[in-house]
Amino acid sequence: MEEQKKIISFWRTVLEVSFIIFLFYSNLLMGEFTNSGVGQSKGLLWAIQDIFTIANLIIAIVLALIGHLMFDFFRKRL
């Protein structure tokens, strides 16, 4: 039973972190196609290459882990 709780907790963490990373990258991609972004003139492929960088990946992972910790805190608190 304890092992099953750990597995469920692990997959919940993976799901939450993945979803936060997805939201981060989708927000960056949408930003490339607003009036201030150059994605409209350079195209989708350029925008994807512009947002998928090592720096953005590190930022996304760190913020996703912080976000998960916050969700977990509020889940246990409320």
C-alpha cells in the first residue's frame, strides 16, 4: 500500500511538472505571435527554434518544480 502511494505521488509530480512546462512553452510561443513578436514575419519554425533553448528549459524546470511545491503545499493545507 505504501509503495502504491509513492508511485501515485511520483506520477502526480510528473504530471503537474509536465503541465506547468507545457504552459510555460505555450505562453512563450503565443508571445512570439503577438503584435510585439517577430514570429508573424519569420514563421512558426523560427519561433519554435527561438523558444526551445537551454536557458528556457532550465527556467521552465525550476519554475515547474516551484509550482509543484506550491500546489502540494496548498493541497495538504486545504
